[in-house]
Amino acid sequence: MAKITNLKINGVDVTVEGRTSILDAAKTIGVRIPTLCHMELHDIKFVNKLASCRVCMVEDAKSGKLLPACATPVKEGMDIKTESPLAINARRTIVELLLSDHPNSCLTCDKNLNCQLQKLAQDLGIREIPYQGERRHIPVDDRSLSMVREPEKCILCRRCETMCNEVQTVGALAEIGRGFDCHVGSTFNRSMFETTCTFCGQCVTVCPTGALHGMSYTRKVWKALADPKKYVVVQTAPAVRVALGEIFGMQPGTIVTGKMVSALKKLGFDQVFDTNFAADLTIVEEAHEFVERLTKGGKMPILTSCCPGWVNFMEQQFSDMIDIPSSCKSPHEMFGAIAKTYLAQKLGIDPKDMVVVSVMPCLAKKYESARDELKSKGHSDVDIVITTNELGAMIKEAGLSFKDLADEEFDDPMGESTGAGAIFGATGGVIEATCRTAYETITGKELKEIEFTALRGLNGIKEATVDIDGREIRIAVANGLGNTRKLLNMVKSGEKEYDAIEVMACPGGCIGGGGQPLHNGDISILKKRAKAIYNIDENKKIRKSHANPKIIQLYKEYLGEVGGELAHELLHTHYEADPKM
């Protein structure tokens, strides 16, 4: 494509490729133009096709016209002014108009101090709202178990709509209403749990205000901790420990495992355990299931089942493949099932008096924990799910100086894990961990080169072939539901054939979950979190799930055989086609 060479931005000569937007052209010379509807994640540009927010207005000095920088391609001869009084006043007026119909509830808003509208108002020096008049009054949707929709805070940037429909291809959000009452919501104003929503939470990660946010359960946790009749245990997912520190000003990818354990103990939990232990348990069961299918002519390919957002997506939009995913519960649900049976027996506690709390990077886990299929012995496996962000809020509520906490260890017997359990937090990690165990199960030989690097990285779809004792095992990995749809459609059409497929609903896997600190499209943050996950693996003495001595002890003392009757009762589940579809 021909280059644009006769272009000035703020008096500086700029040369860029044709069709480059003014916004991107300005970045090449270090000029940052404020935006709301525009966002980038990985190589995807989230640009509202209507450029609806108009916050990025700039002046074309030759014509005197205002142009939206995110949606206007540069042309030869343009003379763009991003800092002219006309452009700045236009932006200020737009933000003032947005604020005139926006609730003044910043102090209690979920996005307070992390709101892009709030920051824009601050940057533009807005200290009063000159436009007063009628405001929209649209009911809050808080009926789902995972997320809350506050339509009055919607500024029609439509980032969430783009993410849901074009990137994740879920199709749960749409622009509804007309004129003054227009907002982004669901068709017929249904609650999110009545739609195709998978609760992946990616809409929450891109919402610039508090119009979409996770459902908070911190008050339920505080109540349980204050109840002397309850024995409260907590587990922490692998992705939490590489992101929690960001809430306290630490660099992305900082591993804060010891401080996190210390904080949880100070908050009053009776015991602090590791979901990585349950990830090892998941691998032992899933690898057994994979080997059984592979060697005995079972249904292939096997699909991983540890991501509840993906499970929801499958039940709704790929229900004809409902018999293909592994029947294994997700790790935190396996943990809950074992905690309320094996652990409760060891401690002499009635399961009714035990409260299992999961700290997860994920909003879908909140919904998952309430599923009827995920109950054992009449009790929910997991009672309360909070996110990385909610744990950070609880630590701040308690007044703990997180950076100054001493490192502490997880409790026994469900606190010991391997490197394979750690890599669950990054895309490709589940199937890599499965390969480590499946190889030794099939061959009876020790696997010495245990790192399957072809399965790593943030590409949306990855493919690899693994040699297991002369047999070529074809593997695919998808992260993001839009990529998952592409991959599964290729499998259904016969274009591609695999033996195993890993699916994660969120870009990057759990490290990019809807309950994590916002990365605002900065891929370097996801890369640092992923690197930290693999560093944990590399520094573990034991890096194969089936070699975890506490897992071996669990089967010996309680579960019996891998894939046996009790293991199936407690650790496996089934799926059902969603009646809405």
C-alpha cells in the first residue's frame, strides 16, 4: 500500500502507510489523543464503526472541520491539529454532555479511580457540569450470579458490544432503545442469565465506566469469617498470584504467592490451600480419560473442560458436540468436592459447617459454583467465589500493608502442587500438563523433555504435534471464544482433525480473566503474567501432576483408583444443552 508522505500533525511531518487512522499516525510521533470507544487488545483494534463517543476529535486546519481521529484515515495534504482550542473545546463539551446524563455516584462506583470517563473529566479540567436536564432511569440488572449491568452508567461507547459480538462471537449484547433512552443491553431487556451470555467477563474488562462489573461477594465472605460456627477454607487459582500485586502498585508478573497466603491467613481463614493442588488432580483424571479414549477407540478429540465460560458457550452454541469434552470438573470444583469429603473427615468437621471460598481470576466461576451438577453429597462443592480484584479490596479493607507482609506457606494436605498445576493459568498450560502425564501413562517411561513450548504463547489458535512413543498426537489450543468458534467449525467440517483440544474463553487464558486487574489492552501485561506462570513451573522440584505426593496420598487413603467409582462420583460431571438455544 502506498505511503502517505505529505502529512503534518501538530506541525510535524509524518510518513505512514495509507489507510492509517489519524489516531495511529499521531502515535508514531508520540502524540496521544484521548479516546473512549477505541481500544486495542493484542492485534485487534476495538473501534466503534460509528465512532460514537467522538472524544478523539481533532481539527483539520485546512478545512477547519473536526474529525474523529480513530475512524478517519489520513490523506495526502492533511494538516492535523490535535491540541487546537477548537479540538480541546469539542472534547470538553462531549465529556460534559456525557456527564450530564451520568450518575454522580463515583464514591460508591465499582470503577471509582479506575474509570476512564472520570480520568477524562480530570484531564480536561471539568469541575462542573454546565448542562442540566432530564436523566435516563433504567433498572439495574443484578439477577445473574456473575455480573451486574447498570445501564444508567452506559455512555454508548459500544466496546462491550464489539467484544461480545465480534471478538467473542457470543451475541449477548446489543444497542437497545431509541433516542435519549438508548443504551447497550440485551434483547428485550432480559437479564444476562436469560441470554446467550457465557459470563466470560470480557465485556467487563473493556467497559470504561461502571456500566458493567462483576457481582461482589466480599460481604458474604466477611460474614462467613465472622461466624464462629463455620470452618472457612480458601483456595487460590494459579493466575491470581501473578496479578494480585498489581493492585498494590507492584509490577505485572510479580509472583506474590507467599504474601497472598499471609494476607489470607490474616483475614481470618481457618486454612489456606492452593487450587494448583486440584489442578494436579484434574490432570490425573483428565489424562486418564484421554488415554482411555485414545487407546480404546473413544470419541475424539477430547476437549478440556476446566473453563466454565467455554462450557457455557459449548452448551449453548455447540450442543451437538456435548459428548466430546472431558467429563472432569474444573479444578476449583474438584477442590471443593474433596474439601467437603476427604478434608472434612480428616478434620472431623460436618461438611454443612465448612465454607469453601475460591479466589479466581474469573467471573464465570461465580455462576459455575451454583450449578446443580456441581454438588457432592448434597452440598455445593464451592460456596463463594471472589475474584482477584475482590481479594485485593478485602486486603485494603483490612488495612493490611500487602508489600510488607512476610511470605507464608500453604497449609497441608491440599497446598502442595507441581509445576504442571501452575501452568493452568496460561493458555496452552492445561494441555501441556496433560501431555506430561499422558506420555508417562502410555509409555511407562520417564518424560525428560517436559516443556512443550509449541503449545505456549498468546496466539488465538495454536497447533502442535506431540510424539508419544512413536504415535503422533495432534493438539490444538484456542483462547478467546471467537477463536474457539473458528476452530470447532473447522473440526465439524472435517477441515481439521485433532486428538485433543484445549479451550480458554479469555484472551491469554485465565491470566486475562474478567476478575483480574484491568490490563486495558496492554499485551505486555499478559505476557509478563504468563512468563511468571512458567517461572513458577520451572522452579518447582516436581513438575508432573501424577508425581505430586499429596495426590498419590489422596488416592491411596480415599479415592482408590484413578478414574474409579468414587473418583467419578466426586470429580466428574455432565453437560446439558441450554434450553434457550
